[in-house]
Amino acid sequence: MASPLVFIDGDQGTTGLQIHQRLRGRTDLRLITLSPEHRKDPQRRAEIINACDIAILCLPDQAARDAVASIENPAVRVIDASSAHRTHPDWTYGFAEMDAQQAQRIATARRVSNPGCYPTGAIGLLRPLLEAGLLPRDFPTNIHAVSGYSGKGRAGVQEHEGEGASQAPAFQVYGLGLAHKHIPEIQQQSGLMERPMFVPAYGAFRQGIVLTIPLQLRLLAPGVDAARLHACLSQHYIDADHVQVMSMQEAKGLTHLDPQALNGTDSLRLVVCANDETGQVVLAAVFDNLGKGAAGAAVQNLDLMVAGT
């Protein structure tokens, strides 16, 4: 059987470039991209996407929708790294560790939507606890996250690494209209009944994320404490290659969380920090926004789909 032909559409962007770098040395795949003169040629794009086995779309949302609409070949499979299809009922959500069956669903899917970077951390923390009933589905959820500026795409990289880099802000909170496009994805894929509050920020570092969710134990069911929350997460991810849950003992010794700690990896680290005296808990996720938060997840999904053929 011939090696699958993989079309990376948008390989010049931050995610597409990372995916291309990860795949270009592999001998089990054949890669194809659009030449610079054809990147805005819809006819050439349609020709290539209909000739490939798997297309990885690293495009703005509307361009991703247009690319999918151009597919006439029913054999073509798609991984969409944009946010265009993350809540679409006909697309499989590409978070392999979400539940015990998700990896198999991805392996056999025709259409896979790659998770957003922030949702990867939020859903990774929330979904197991909601499924276990340790958090009520109508819990008033507050999520805060700080990402490296590459999360803003090429504009963020240019702002911090281009000619005007000396004027780039050290820290900026955004999404103050409380309508960030990741909110519906977080709500749907985690299983929350109520819309979470999500406040993101960018820091003056290239990549990496720390995402935190504070909890007041008095708002949870009697007997739900930090140890039970931690045990639930540990059990859920016990066989996961790319998700690690820090031990409670190690978490007690933490004085800070470094958003860059897992840069260059495809790992997601989950942490439960607690103050027993105050009854307060912070759930935290640390990961590379270009790794498990983007390109790493796309390659993981690609490998599942190739293995499933």
C-alpha cells in the first residue's frame, strides 16, 4: 500500500510550519503543500485537496470552510486546525484523551477538528471531573490562561520579534468582551451546561501556556476535596502517553508554574493545588500551545487516522 499523501494547507503559518517541520523527515508519509504562487488560487487548492488522502488545514476559519466545501472526492479525510468545525456535530473532536473511545473515533473519522490551545487545557481538567459528578454541570466556572505570543499567530510573532519588538507589551489581558471564540468549544466539549467565564492573556514569551481554574470546595458536594479531584484526574489519564497528572506531594511544594516548562514537547501536565484551611483549590494545566495545543495534537490525530486505515 502506498504511503498516504498528506496535504498541509497553510504551512507558512505558526501551526502549519510546526506540523510541516514535524512531518518532513518521515518516510511513511508523502507531503505536499501549495507553492507560494498558488496559495491564493482556489482552483489549484481544490485540485490538490481532492487528490490527497488526508488534508491538514492550517487556515483562517472561513478559508477552512471554503477548502472543505471544495472537496468532491469522498475518500479525502480532513484534520482542521482552525476553529471552524470544533462544535460541529458532524466532525469528530480531536482530543484523543477526552474519553476511552475518542482515539478510536478519531482513527476512523473522515472529518477531525483539532482542539484549540486554550480548550485543550480547560477540557483536559474539566471533562473528567464533570463526567464523574465531582463538579456539577452548572458550576460557575472561571478560567484564566496566559499564552506565549505565538498564540496570536504571525501577528504576535511579528509584534514581539519584528522591528518594533522593543515596544511590544510585556503582558496583555484580552477577551474582555467575554465572548472569546473558544468559549462555545470549551462548554460543549467539557460538558458544562452553563457558559464558562474565560479571560485569556498573552505574555512576552514565544510559546507555552499556564491555564488555571479556581474552585471553592464549599460549592461542591459534601466530601469532594482536592484529593478526590486529583484521584479522578489521575485515574482518567492513567494510560495516556501525552497527559501527566502531577502528584499531590509534588504540587504541595510548588511556588510557581512556568508556562514554558513543556515547550518543545507534546505533553499536557495537570496540577491540583489546594489550601485545606481555606477550602480552596486551583486546577492548572501547563503545555506548549504549539505542541499539545496545536501541531502536536494534529500529528497525534494524523497518526491515529493513518493507523486506522
